[in-house]
Amino acid sequence: MNERGIRRRNIAIGLFVSALFMIPITGFGDEEKSRQVQFSNSCSPGIQVKFNQAITLLHSFEYPETTRLFREITDEDPDCAMAYWGAAMSIWHPLWAPPSKSDLEKGAALLAIAADLESTPRESSYIYALSTFFSSNDVRTHRDRVRDYESRMSDLYSNNLQDPEAAMFYSLSLLASADPRDKSYAHQFKAAGLLNWIRASQPTHPGVLHYLIHSYDYPGLAHLALDAALTYADAAPDSAHAQHMPSHIFTRLGLWDRSLSSNHDSTRSAAEYTASAHLPGHYDEGLHSIDYLMYAMLQTGRDDEAQQLLVRLGNIKKTDTENFKVAFTYASSPARYALERRMWNEASNLQFVREDFAWNDFPWAQSIHYFARGIGSARSRQPEKARQELVIIKDLLARLPEATPAYFRTEVEVHAESVKSWILLAEGDAKGALSLAAAAADREDAVDKHPVTPGEVLPARELYADMLFEVGNDAQSLEQYQAVLAASPNRLNALLGAVRAATRLGDTKLAEQYHSVVLEQTRLANGHRVSLDNMRNTSL
């Protein structure tokens, strides 16, 4: 390496070490499991086991640990170009939130070091491809840079067909660049095709299983990843994220008991990692799993357990790190707890579970809170109070950064439309209310959900179905509840709504079918939810 390259490397290492994680070695990165992952590289023989451990964990999105491992590798072998690539890959989280300006600068600095080091043509292709993503620190260009990266990864894959890791990282780039409004799922199917090809020879590779779950995490497709979901946790037992990920598919299929088990394992793993790694706050992955756990508890009527989980969430006063997953859970879980139980007055008085959080950095998450308050106010016949919440939601919408992901922006728009529709209904404008509620449902359905959420805090189409039922349009109400159930099987409030609508229509057979599902799904229910208690105590 020339003098300029050494200087650049030392500057970036200092930046890397000071700004990122300093975490002791823990139980992550089981050596036996990492043997499934063989990422060939030209680095020194002494770091190969650790390098493969780092790649194994990178495939499970355990970014704090991969950051630490790649940093250790650069300490042991400063000329290992691919370790700097791995460190940069640990900064960009392709399926989560876009990196900040400072993160983009860190990644670019690390890749500049890698470019100055000797590497094979294949390794240079990995470094060059990722450099296209870190080519600008302007967060507004995120989508364009993701597409450029995917294009470079396509070339890398085509030129290295013998490299399964190239196929896997290319499949991940396809998922990252997928348009959430593309209902053909072209990128997802292409990624799944590559992954299934690799799976034929590496059936328990954690990257294959993980990315297959993300490829099929959509209504109508989730069953295609059920086998991967049942396998992934065992393939990566040391990863809290891997323990959680199967619940994406279980949630999509309405397999609530499996989702509960998956997320109990994940929250326990995250708590153990927080303690063993001596983190300054609770591992953020634990909060992500808490929201999925809250959702599954509420779908099975485990309301007392959900209340205890909410207390547990409130006791987490600091996380490591304070990111978008944390913001989402702090906003969504309390909102879910009130809204799913249809406690409208309780929702209207909802308070932030953590006031000192940096809410202004996440206006789309703030909107969830005010949406819950607005719907709760309107549905408890407090339209003036609901209007106050609507004003706040509209202000948050106006303040959304240009780089806000499409799903989050759409949800804030839907929040505003949904709250306004129920205000109109409370004020006697049923026609206007129904028109706006239908528009909100269509808007929400046009964009696929972000992986951060198990489902919308309260689906706009379910709100539309509720409204139709309230105005006495039972037939259309039933149709809308059934549409909700088609996208979200075994969603409890849609099942309860379908029973009520079918009963009023005189379709006893259909009502009994839905009623039997409710009884089985809530067999371990606790707490006192009026709508559920009435249904469980009624014979059809």
C-alpha cells in the first residue's frame, strides 16, 4: 500500500473504531454454523474462520457483531480489502432504513481504503459495486444509489456464476431495490429463484433461508417460505434476528402460536445479548420482536399478557441503538394495545410510552401515535378532539423528509384520511366518510408493508369495513372484512366483524364458520375485551 493509502486507511480505522461499536466477544458466530458459509477471499489464512463467522452473521443482519468482527479482522490483517468491504456492508442495512449522511461518509471512507489495497478481480467487483451505493452522502439519492448497486451486483453475479455468495448478495440487492408498489413482485421472484438454486446444494445456509423469507413476505406468497421459516432459526441459533424472522411468515399465514414462540425466543435472545455484551442500552432487535409479539398476543386475545408486555416495553428507557425500529415499536405497540381491543376512549388519551425519545427524527412514527388518538377520539364521539389530532398528523406529513421510504409516507397519508373519515361520520356525513375511508384503504393496499411491521397498526380496509357495518351496509361490510382476511389470515377483529356481518345478513353457516375459528384462536385468551367476550359467550 502506498503512503496515501496507509494514511487514508488509518483515518478511516480511527473513524470506524470511535464512531461504531466496541463490543466484547460473546456467544455470537458459532464456528460450526459458520462452516456453512465459505466466502473465499485473499486475506491471510489466520483470519478465515473469523471472516466466515462475520459473513454468517451479516446474512442474519447482526450488524453490531459484524461491525466488531470486521474491525478485529482489519486489526489482525490491515491489508484484507474485503474486511473493509464487510465493515461498509455492516453500515448499510439494505432492507431496513436508509443510512444517514454520516453513515454514508463512513462507508465511503472504508471502501476507499479497500480500493487502495491489493485484491482479486472478484473482490474488486464487490468493492466497486458497494462503492456505487456509497458514492454520495446525499440521502435524497438513496433509491438511485440502491438501483445502481443492484446493477453492479448483477454484473458481479454474471461474471462469478461459481460463487454462491455472489448470487446471495445479488438476491439481497434485488430485494433492496424492489418497488413496494410493484404487485408483480418481479424482483422478489427473481431473488427467490436464485436462492432456491443455491438451496439445492446448501439447504441450511442462513443467507438463503433469511432472504427467502423476505422474498415471500407478502399476501398470497408467504406459504412459499414456510419451509424456510421452519428451518431458519435452527440454522442460526445465535442470532436474535434469526429467531424472530420466521414470525414474518407465521404472521402472514395467521399461525399465531408459532409467531408467539418465535418472538419469545427472539426477545429472550436479545435480552441475553444485551447483558453478555454489556450494551449501554437494550439491543434494538429486542424491540422489533416485541412489536411482533404484541401483535400475535392481541390476535389471540392474550390481552393480559399484552398489557404486561407493554409494561416491559415502558421499562426499556434506552436502546442500542435509537433507530427506526425502536421508534416504530415505541409508537406502534401502545397504539395496537388500545386499538385492537377497540378501547376507543383509552386510545384517545394515549400517551407516549417514552417521552424522552428523539421523536422529531421520526415524524412518520409520531404519526402512529396521533393516528391512534385521532381514531380513538372520533370513534368515541369526540370529533373536535379528533380534529386536533388530525392537524398534527397533517403537520407531520408536511415535515416528512424527502428521503422517507414510500411505505412510511403512505401510512401517514392513510392516517390523515382515516381519521378525517371517522370525523365526517361522527358529524353525520356518512357518504363523505365512506368515500374517504375507501380511498384510504385503496391507498394503503397499493404499497406493500415495510419489514419493520407485522401489519398496519389498524388496517384502513378494516376501518372501512367497520364503517360500512355501522351505517348498516352489511353485505359490503362482510366483503371488506373478507378482503382483510385474504391479506391477513386469522386477523381477529376482521374475524369478529365477519361473524357480526354474516349474522345480520342471516348467513348462519358462514357466521358459524368464522365463529369456530375465533373460538379456536382465542382458546387461551385472557383479559376482558367486550367484543371478544360477547362472541366467546354466544352460541350461533
